[in-house]
Amino acid sequence: MSTLTSLERVQSDRAADIFSQVEGEIRDFVRRDVAGSWRPSEECAELTAGNVGWLLQRASGNAVQQIDESIAALRALCDKLQDQTTRVQRELAQYASMNEAAQTSIRTISDSVAFWKKG
């Protein structure tokens, strides 16, 4: 079962890497979006409630939707990984059972052949 633990560790590391990569891409997108969109007019050079509100609305508009979509995609990937983990565990259990049955059969055949050789 130590192999299964290693496999789970590899899958967990891959999921963490994917999550970190997506998180970094979201962070870069938000920085580019905010940096490119906020240009105060000459009349409104001061920070006022209207400017701050406009900035927040502009920065959060598409970013929130994309973050929600990314979270949904990550949840779908997580579900898929859990399904695959369950499948692999089930197949390993079936393999172990089949291996045990094969060993028992080989042992029985070997005992029978040894009995015939003696007889």
C-alpha cells in the first residue's frame, strides 16, 4: 500500500501545482486589467468616493466572473481526480484479489503435480 500513498502524493502535488498556476494566472490577469483600465481624468485627479467606486467596479467586473469560472473548473478537476483515485483503488483491490487467487491455483497445481510424481 506504500505505492498507493506515493501515487496519492503525486496526484496531490500535481493538483497543487495546477491550482498555483491558475491562481498566478488570475493574479496576473487582475493586475493587467486594473493597471490598463484606471486612468483618472484631469478633472478628477483626487481620490473621491466616485473614483474609488468606479475603480472597484472596473477591477472586479470580469475578474469575479472569471474567478468563479476558475473555481468551478478546479472543483470539476478535483471531482475527476477523486473519481480516478477511487477507480485506481478499486482496480488495485481487484488485482490483489486476482493475484491471490492465481497464487492459490498455482499452489494447488504444484501440489497435485508433486503428488503425481511421488505416486
